[in-house]
Amino acid sequence: MIATPYDLEDTMEKIWILVADSANARILATTARTAMPTEVKRLEHPEGRLKESELVTDQPGRSRESRGQGHAMQEASATEHEEMLFAGEIVQTLDRARQEGKFESLILVAPPRFLGMIRQKLNGPLEKAVIQSVDKNLVAEDESTIHQNIYS
């Protein structure tokens, strides 16, 4: 029996590469570590580019202690909140694609802080699919540069 291109595609490993920062995410796909990846999806989160002062219009809430003295409540900054929302959106997109069988292995590429946020949001099966993490901001780079940074 001669294998058709379709049959070969089914036997090749499907690798997705997430390249993200707090405002943009690109998902690239490849079938082998040596093959050049191609972009399959792009996500944007414009709020991730805003400064804290542009996201916050109010002072933090205040609480009263039993003795009547008030203090500001410590909360995550608005910037951090937006980053966590986007990390969650990215992970939901990846998990849906994993469940649909669009990839078997996943490589994460993001600046260290945002990479940590993404990793916090991963569920068990998605976390098991991660074969490599690269803590660099390569979201604006071309596929060739991304490929070189991952496999060098």
C-alpha cells in the first residue's frame, strides 16, 4: 500500500508553538522540529498595551478595621489583571484546540513573567503537552527567527 500525503500527515507529530506577550499571541504549527513553522492563529489583547493609569480610574477600595482605622485593600494591579485575563484566554484557545486534536505537543515562548502566568493557567492534559518553554519575547519576530531561538 502506498501512503498518500493525507496518510503521512496523520502519522506526523503535530506541534504548536505559542509565541506571546501581554498584548499579542501567535500560534504557529509544524509537523517536525526541523520544519519551519507557519502561523495558524493570532490573538490580540489591546488592553495589554495600556499603562496602569489608563486602566485605572479609581482609587483602591477601602476597608474599615474594627477600631475604625481604614486601610487600602491590596489587589493585583490593573495591568496584572489584564495580563492574567489574556493568559486565560490563550490557555482556553489552546485547550480547545488540544481537545479537537489539532496538536499533540506544545512549545511556549513568552517573556518570563507572562510565561509564568500562562503556566499557572494550564490544566493537567494541556500541561502534559508542553515539551519546551522559552523565556524570550519573540512575538514580533518572523518564523525563521522564532525557529532559530527554539531549536538552537
